[in-house]
Amino acid sequence: MRTLVSPSALRSPRGKAVYGVVFACTLVVFVLAFMFPLYWAVTGAMKSPQELAATPATLVPHEWHPETFADAWSQLSLGKYFLNTLVVAGGAWLAQLAIDVPAAFALSKLRPKFGNVVLGLMLATLMLPATALLVPTYVTVTDLPLLHLNLINSPTAVWLPAAANAFNIYLLKRFFDQIPDELIEAARIDGAGPVRTLWRIILPISRPILAVVSILAVVTAWKDFIWPLLVFPDTEKQTLSVMLQRVAIDMPLNVLVAGMVLASLPMVALFLAFQRQILAGLTAGSIKG
């Protein structure tokens, strides 16, 4: 296959040198582009409020104040709000797996009548802006149909709307489509029903895509702002993103930035811990066979 640079040119000493320089420069640029915002936030938290607000901004703090992170933890009561956010994100993750995985399995392997129509209707919801769904969803959680329950100030107000995620169902279905039907037939011959087949056969070989869906679910719930702002008017039950916005006016700027850094650390650690599974899941199912 002919590319911009021929293989013979790349094999020459000059080609190898040019390729190495271009590759190294590209790598450095992308690393700086992704790491600089993190560096800016961490060093900004360790500046004094006056230096942080000064113009022009300093790239390296004149005086380091690492104690700002401890101040942020105590002054913002981050422990309580970390727990609130963990409950909201963890419940949203479990709810999505409980609903999306069986739905994708049914659409992919059980092939119900009008399954394609149902999938098309679900994907059509992705065309709607999220803000257009705020009012009907809010009305629903304030008076849950049939049960007539008010879910305001309850984590279930976040869990239930997050449970059925059309994008995650589509990702899971595309992965399940690549699993040979012979495995399903063999399990059926052995007497396994749909639930046992899903639990014993499909889930163990679906770990990469489950990792991707899990990361998407947790990150989305962790950083969400508008919906938790609406359903958690009680300040004691708010999530980190809502609390940080609420105290932004009265809090010193460096303490606020330190709180934002601490709030983002779990998601960074989560990605670093599961980056191999995430990258494997992003390419899983892309090649048929």
C-alpha cells in the first residue's frame, strides 16, 4: 500500500532520522496538550490567591503552598461530598449494567420481533439534546408514575434516568454481534436458558466492552452537573460538581482549584488502573471473525 512516504524511503538512514524526529515531536506535542491542563490546575492550587489571580499568570509558583489541598479537604468537607458522589456514580453504574447488558443481549442474540424497530427508536433518542429531556424527566421523578413517589433528594433520581442508556446498549450489542452463535447454540443444547447463557458465557468474554461501558457510566455520573443540581436542592446531599459551584463565590480561588483537583483524582486513577481494558474494549468487535 502506497502512503505519503514510501517504505524504501523510510528504510534509508535519512528516512529513519526524519521519521524519528517527526514521531518524537508529535509525541511531545500531544503529551503537552493533554498534560498541561493538569499541571496548570495542580500548580495553580499551590499558588497564593494573589499570585493565582495575577496577570500575567506565572508558569511556576513563586511560593509553593501544598497545604492548600489539606485546607480544601477540611474547608469544603470533601469527604462527605465524595461519599455522596460515590453513591450516585456507583448506583448509576450498577443500574446501567443491570438494564443495558440484558437489553443488548436480547437485541443481539434473542432477536425479538420488532427488535430493530426498538433499537432504532432508542438510537433516535441520541438525536435529542440532553436539555430537551430535562423538563419531562424532572416531572417524572417528582411524581413517579404508578407509584406516585417523589424522588427529589434521593440518589434514585439519578439512577433511574441513567439506567437505560441507548449509546451503551448500542456498544454492547455491536460487541455481542461478534460472538459466534455456535456458542449460544451449544449452551442451549446443554440446557442453559438465556439468563444462564448470559451469565456463564457472554459476560466472561465481554470484559473489555464491559470495562468501557463502566468507565463511561461512572465518569458521566461523576462529572454531571445540571441534573444533580436540579434533583439535589438539599446541600447536604449534593455531589462534588454541584457543591464546588455553590461555594465558588465565597471560597479563596486557590482552595477552590485544589478542591477541583481532588475531585478529579478518582477519575484519573480509574483510567490509569483500567486503561488496558479500556483500549481493548474500544477496538473489540471492530474486526469480524
